[in-house]
Amino acid sequence: MYPRLTIDLKKLKNNLEGVARITKEQGRCSLMIVTKGVCADREVVKLICRHPAVDFVADSRIQNLETYAERARKAGKQTVLLRLPMACEIDKVIRFADISFNSELETLKLLNEEAASQRVKHKVVLMIDLGDLREGIFFKAEEAIYNTVSQVLSMDHLQLYGIAVNLTCYGAIIPKHDNLSRLCQWAENIEKTFSIELQMVSGGNSSSIYLIEKGELPGRINNLRLGEAFLLGNDTAYGTKLSGTTDDALLLEAQIIELKEKPSIPIGESGVDAFGKKPVYEDRGKIKRAIIAIGQQDTDITSMNPLDSKVDILGASSDHMILDVTKSDESYSIGDVVKFKVGYGAMLKGATSNYVEKVYK
Ligand SMILES: *Cc1c(COP(=O)(O)O)cnc(C)c1O
């Protein structure tokens, strides 16, 4: 059935080994693989859990961890919840995450109480915000950091496992030796002040891996959390390709349901499109237009590339995507399938949509 996402497990394994070489051998960091980009796909999770290079398996949604916590633990991997826990999911966090990322004392207290009642010790990593301005205690808020650490240390059922930063998500700030050194400085301050050892100093996501290749990752960083680098082979700081990886392990495929010659500019008074936007149309004259059966509900049209480089994406509504196939060397017919490489957004929505079938190679 179409539309479908084909997942080449051999290529993904190869990507995993590529990022593991960089992260573990060159960077001497532990490897946390993030599963949210493929909605914790079962086969991809199996591959990750089976692989000896993986130390931690992580997701931002507790529902995803719930599906594979048992498998991961049996394979000797720790499970990690990346998004700060909601108050309504604390029991599941304690049950399915070995480690959770946190920045709020109120939440930490709830986790401590729940861990007590489930009779377990739960590991927490404190998020420090180095300026990207998404989650974390602001790095200049010294009192808040010391106070949070001291309170966590007094909670019997929590273990302060480490500290972490997230960059290049909201603020699009690029990790550098400079800003990551502030995280390392905080690790030292905390260790000295409280005479403890932090096991994890996690230096970010797929936008940090380029620092290893440049030899600029500060030495105290001992963990990276990689989703996109593994799945698509991307360094997301500068968009370069990581050595030993490919960008076509995942392909999105959709079927042509209409093929007609029509003008390229809509006719009549122009209002707004299906999503309330006022679109701009380029006059390409009379063109050969193909409609494929996939839409905004299933993918992100701004982050997909046709394998046939002579096909252009013109736009999409919820369920229809319109392509200009005029210049293609292929002679497309109704029922033919058009394949796309995916970027992060197209992969995420494709993996999440119930209407997109997953097929494995
Ligand atoms: C999503 C996420 C990651 C992984 O990001 P990629 O860019 O896919 O590597 C890492 N850390 C946190 C906190 C995240 O939310």
C-alpha cells in the first residue's frame, strides 16, 4: 500500500556504526540513540537494542518508551525520557524511564515520591540552558542551579546522574567549544561544591557531533544524544554529511492519482489556501501536473526531495501533493510511484501518520 515509508535496516545499521565510530572511538563519549524521529518504530528499535555500541535509548514521549522499555533493558540499555516530564505522567516516567531529564523542582519532588512508592531509585539529569532558550535552568542562574542540585541530593529515591544541554532546537544556537565549556565548568563546580561525581555530562544532539570531527568537543563532555545523525546521516549544525553514513536509509513513496496538463497559475479571485496562507504561484506556463496521494497530514513538503531531480514539488493540501513533472525524463502514468528522500520534518510526520505504511528492506 501507498503512501509508504521504506526503511532500509542495513543502511540504518551502517549509519549507526558510522555515528558510533565518531562518537565513541573519536569522541570517547557514550552513545544515546534517539528514537522519536521514526516514532519509535519497532524494527528500528530492535536494531538499536541489538547493537552493542548503543548505551542509552531515548525518546521525548513516554508512550514511545513504554513500547520498548522492556526490550531495551533486557538488552542492557538504559531508557531515557528527553522531554521534561508532565505532572500527569509521573508514574509512567518512573516505570519506563531509567533516567529522565529535568529542570523543575516541583517535578523532581513528584518523581521522588513516585519512585519511593514504586520502591526504585530513579536517575535524573539536570538540564542547563546555555542560551538556546528552550528547556533548562539558565546557566547564569547560579543560585537556582546550586539549590536544585542540593535539593535533589536530599531526595532519597533520586540519583543525580548528570547534567545536559540542548541546543539548536528553539534558538538555533550552534554548539561550540565556548558554550559547551560552560556546561563542563558547571559539572566541575557541582562536583567540587557537593563532593560528588556526575556520571553524565551530555553535550547535545546531532548538532554537536561535528565538534568531534573538528577535535573541538570539550573533554569533560562524555555523552551525545543522536537522532537525526543516525537516521539521516546529518550534522545538523551546518548540514554536512557525516562520514560513514547515508541519507537514503528512509524513503517516502507515494502513488500518482492524476496526471494532466494545466496552467500553473490558479484562475479566479485568490483567497487563502487550505491552511489559511496566501500562496504565491510561479508562472511556468502550461505544465504537466501530477497529483500524488499524500499530503500535509502525512509529511512536510518543505523537507522532501524527489529522487527524480527533474520533478518539482508545487504544493500540497491535507491529502494531495502536486508535482510539476514537465521536465522529467520519465514518462509517468497513473499508478506510478514517486520516491523522495526525507528531511527531519518529512520523516517525523511520515513515521507518525497512520496513513503511511512502513516497509522494511
Ligand atoms: C530530540 C532530542 C534529541 C535528538 O535530536 P537530534 O537532532 O535528532 O539528534 C536530543 N536531545 C533532546 C533533549 C531532544 O529533545
